Amino acid sequence: MNAEQNSAKLETMSRRRKLWLMLASGAVALAAIAYGTYWALALRFEEITDDAYVGGNVVQITPQISGTVVGIDADNTQFVNAGQTLVQLDRADEKVVLDRSEAQLARAVREVRNLFATTGQLQATLHQREAQLANASQDLARRERLGDTGAISGEELQHARDVYQEAQAAVAAAREELAANRARVDGTTIEDHPDVRNAAAAVHAAYLDYARTNLPAPVSGFVAQRNVQLGERVGPGAPLMAVVPLDQVWVDANFKEPQLASMRVGQPVKLTADLYGGSVTYHGRIAGFNAGTGSAFSLLPAQNATGNWIKIIQRVAVRVALDPTELAAHPLQIGLSMQAQVDTHDRSGARLPELAQNVRSYSTDVFGSPDKLADQTVRQIIALNQGGSAPTGGANRTAADGTVERSADRLAATNRSAVLLPIPAIEIVPAGRAM
């Protein structure tokens, strides 16, 4: 009886074991089928990396001239707008140079103006000398006729000949003097005369140096890496601080070589940041691929032509453009860690796009205003010193400062009018016109 019970129990346990094995095998098979299906439909079209970081433009603020720092108007973590003054340099030396160049331009305009006026005077002198020559010629002819009849002495006739020769020499001298003066003004106006243009270029350069004592922000962004101090003497190109426009950041995701085979420009990318965790997902697209691996651009590139060579899988940086709306809602700072997941279903895009496609350009116009104001100042000085009237140029210099002056004394020192010299009543006669 016991033997029969034991045999039945063993048979039941064997059946249960087989059932569990069948169920387990079925579950494993189903899991394998499910995973295979998921891999075939999704996973094989995804490339993932956590070697990804936020990148962006770090705009360095550097002076274009040498000077002593007298003002710092921004500090780290502060947001600044494009064109806002960040650093001010002492402008005393530049003001002296600008004053001198403006005076030299005014003098050059007056001298050239005098050349044009002298041309008219020399033309009148030439006409006078020609009239005197005509009179001397007529007088000589009359006296020669009288000399033939013996009505006048030989001495008187010789005197008439001397007067005629002197008149000829005077006409020749007047013509040479007029030609020499015309050579300096022919084909030009006061504004286009080489002397005036040379002096105007000096004013332009001095004005730009004067305006460059204020260092504006080229772009809007957050100040970082400020290392300039008051009273510090700085030179051209010295980095004083940086401005980072956080609305222009991107992600550089470093993928291994095998992962790049199915990646194309324009493929969608999902990204998460360690800063926000999985609660925030960014949606971007592949913008391009770096031109080389990280080791290729390192300071000391790897030397693989050795006997102890070990193959190491390389990584290539893939630039991912972010959605500006999502970026505005959840800002990112440069250098933050990211995780990137690329959907490679659509492989119709280019592996390496043409350089002319999808190229983002950067530009700023904050440095163009002083150049325009310099031209306006030059035109005002020329107009004021060639007999016309024009408003003073002091307001332009205040505009070039980029800031509102804080005191009446400082405003008076900055709001200087263009150089104006006394203007005599001289009529300017264009070269070639007879008086």
C-alpha cells in the first residue's frame, strides 16, 4: 500500500515538474519572442548614449584698444542685453587725439577751400596780365610805325619793346601759377580732396578709438568668467569676461563608431537632463556630425604606429538642435550632462550634409553705430568749415558712449561741438571757370 502511494506521489510530482518546466519554457519563449519583436520594431532603430553634454557659444568680451578700466557694469550670473555697456576704459588720451584730429580736419578743409578760391583769383590775374599784354602789343606796334617815320626816338621804341616783353613774361608766369594751383584741385571737390580725405580718415580712426573705450555686449545672455578689476591696465584681445546666450545652446552627444552607421541628419532625438531627471523630456533633431573623433582633435593625438597597439573604439560628437520652446520652459546651462536617444527609423537624410545646407550664422550690429556716427561727425566738420551750417556733433559723441551721463559736468565734457573756425567771406570758384 505504501509503495503504491509513494509511486502515485512521485508520478504526481513528476507531472507537476513537467508542467512547471513547460510553463517556464513557454514564458521564456514568449519573453524571447516579445523581446525579439520589440527589438525588430523599436530597439534596433534606437541608439542611446549618456555621454552627452550641453554646448553653447561663449562670447568673449575683449577690448580693441589699450586702456585703464574705470567702470565695470556687469558681473557673473547677471543677464545683459545686446549693446549694453559692460566695461568702461579711461578715455582721456583718446579725447585728446580726437580733438587734435578734428582741428586738423577743419584746417585741411580751410586750406583746400582757399585753394579753390585762389584758383579764381589766379584766373582773374591771368586775364589782367593778358589785357596788359594786348595793350603793350598795340603800343609797340604803334611806336614801331612812328619809329619808321622818325617821329620818336630809338630809346622810346626800345622801352616799348621792353614793356611788351615784360607783359609776355607776366602772362607766362600767371599761366604757370594758375596751372600749378589747378593741378591741386582739378577733378575734386572740397570733400573729395586728398588732404581733406586724409584728415577725415584720421578723425574717423580717432572717433572709433574714443567710442571703443566702452565695451558693449555683442549678444544678449548671462555674464560668466569675469576676471577684470577696476584700475587694471588691459590691452587689445585680453579676455575680460564672457557672455553666454543660453537661448542658443545645443547638445553634443558622443556616440561610438558602430552606432553612427544608421544615423542621419534630421533624425529625431529624445533627451533628458540630469538636472531635471526623467520628468522633463526634450525633443531635438540631429543637426550634424563632427568632422573627426575626439582624439583626432586632442592636443596630443594618439600615435597608433607602434608595436603595442590596442584598438579602442572611438566616439564622434553628434550635434543635436533643441526645441526653443522647450528650452525656454526648462533652461539648460553649458556643460550639463544629458542622455540622448536617437530614433533611426528614417534614414533618408544625409550622412554628411553639404556645407551650404542648414548653416546657422551669427552676427551682431552693436559695433556699427560708432562707425556711422564717425562718418556723420566728419561730414559736420567739413560742412561747418566750408561755409555751410550744420548742427554740432556733441550729441553724437554722447550717443557713442552708450550710457546716459550721470552729471552735468560729465555731460559737458562729452557733449563737445564739432571744430568751427571763423569763416571769412570768400567765394569758391570751381577750377576752370573764368572770372
